[in-house]
Amino acid sequence: MSDRLRRWRLILGGDDADGTGTELSDVDLKRDDTLEALYGSEKRGGGLGASSPRVARWLGDIRGYFPASVVRVMQRDAMDRLGLRQLLLEPELLESVQPDVHLVGTLLSLNQAIPERSRETARAVVRQVVAELERRLAQRTRQAVTGALHRAGRTRRPRAADIDWNRTILANLRHYQPEHRTVVPDRLVGYGRRLPQVSREVVLCLDQSGSMAASVVYAGVFGAVLASIRSLRTRVIAFDTSVADLTDAVSDPVELLFGVQLGGGTDINAALAYCQSRVSDPRNTIVVLVSDLYEGGDRAELLRRARAMVASGVRLVCLLALSDDGAPAYDHDTAAELAALGVPAFACTPELFPELLAAAIQRDDLAAWAGDHDIPLAAQPAQD
């Protein structure tokens, strides 16, 4: 039996009309049973029903028969097709699940419904995913951001006492004069004046609507990492129709995430108003709005507020998604109008977010940065 026919047989489910005429091995029959329970339930009355033990066995089976990437997809499909959400409130079942970002998003959306007996198990699942994300993202984030802060603090017209001679010599080695055995510097690199204790502020403003769940999880982890950088002040704001300042919990991403209330309406204008009220040094403030821009509040006022923030010197950028989920759905009209105000809007993967933040700190052209990384802008700024 060719591997191609075997795969088609597993996909098509073995009906008389599938056309493969292929028999499966014992292991593949078990794989087929797990697929049937999920994807064949509407056609042949399969499914997992409401039995927690049966669901737990099924979750164990798919982890044994498929790679982790496939398991995550099947678990996500089971949430929608088999009503798995409610069963996730049982601790025995949670222990059988392959933890990932989407599972964390589901648990956060069910936060208020999780019974006391399941809370510690749910927190353990979230803690496991957060720890993995921190291992994957923390080092590169700290390196990118601290490097950008140092570069932003340097000057090329330093006073004599502020010259960084090591970097100046390295930058001018091509001007070495052998006959004089010295370097004649073409430009000076300086430390700049002593920076204040907090030289930059980053505000992560997170849309709590259900479609943004994965983005909120990643943003919560980034918030904790950024808060560990001494020369950076980090604030995390979450919003639906109300605004919650989660900054006090930023050192513990698990606690921060459980402070998020996924679902509900969206008032982006109110969230930006709160962010604006907390800005003390606009030129050194970066506001990252993570939202699909489906505004349920005053859209005209939202645009006026964004214009005022940009005019004051705040670096405002909109991430339509901060995840690996591909092209997001978003409000194209609002994105276009924000772009015309100088607020770039695009999706960003977690791997690229540290570089994006570094570019924002250095006040680089973020639209050009997105282009250099083959990231499509939601809308180009209007041309006069």
C-alpha cells in the first residue's frame, strides 16, 4: 500500500465511495478511530459525548498517534465541534491536554466559570505554557531592547568628557594614519548625557475580545519580560468596554493573564484615553495597541485621540495580531484611517516583536521596517 493511498484513506474515512480500496494496519485503525470521533461525528454518529473519561482517553490517544503540532490543531477543533470547553473545567481532563497558547486562551475565557477544584490545575497549565514562551522569547527580547536603549542614548556630537573612545576608535579604523601611528576620527561616538533612571516607557494596550486570545497570552509574557529591564518602564492595560490596569501584576505573567477577562465588547477610545492620561513624557513613550480595531465605542473620537497622541510625540503602533496564527481579521477602514495619521497597523509574530520594539525605541520608520520583513501593512498612509 502506498503511503499516499494510506493518507487518503485516513482523510476520507473509509466509506464505500472513498475510492481507495485500502485496508489499514492495526495502529492506523486506532488513528482512524480518533479522527472519526472528531471529524466523522456529524456523518456517522461518532463523537465523544459528554463523558469526561472517554474524552480523557481520546486526548491521550491523539497524543500517542500524532505529532504535537497536529495534536494542537485537533484539540482546537474539538473545542468547537465537541463542546470540549465545558469539560476542560474538570482537573482530570486538564491533565490530559497538550498545553499550548490556544488552550491558555480558552482557559482564560472560562476563568470565571472554572470551579475551585480545577483552579490550581488550570494555573499549572498556564504556568507551563508561560514558562515555555519565556524560554523561547525572553533572551532575544532583552538583547534587542537593551541594545536599542543604549543606541538611542548615544550622541555623535558628544562633549569631550562624554566621548566613548573605544567605540570611536572602532568606528574610525579606516582612518588609521600609519606614519603617525594614530587614528584620525571622522566622527565621534559618545555616551550622551546621563540618562534618567527611566528613559523609555512602553505601554501594552490589550484588546480582551475573544478573537485576540492568543495575542493577549503572548503580550502578557512580553510584558513580564520587559518589566525586568531596569531602564524601561512597562505598563500593561487590558480593555473591553472598561479598562483594567494590570501593571501591578506585570512581574508575574500567570497572575497577569488571570486578571484578563476575555470576551465582551470593545471600547478602544476609552482604553487610549486611559493610556494618554498616564503619559508623562510623550517623546519617550511607546504605546502598542494590540487590537483588531473593531471599535464598539466612539470611532471618531478614537481617531481624534490617536491624532493628538501622535502630535504630542507618543510613538503609537497598532498590532492587529501578536501571534503565529496568520493573517488576522480586522476593521480595514479604521486601520486605513490610523495609517493616514502615521499609526502603522500590521500583524506581528512573537519572534519579530523584539525587533519591532527595538525599532520603535530608536524611532525608526516602522512602515519601512515592516516592508523589510515582508510584513504587509493593513493600509498605506494616504498620499496628498
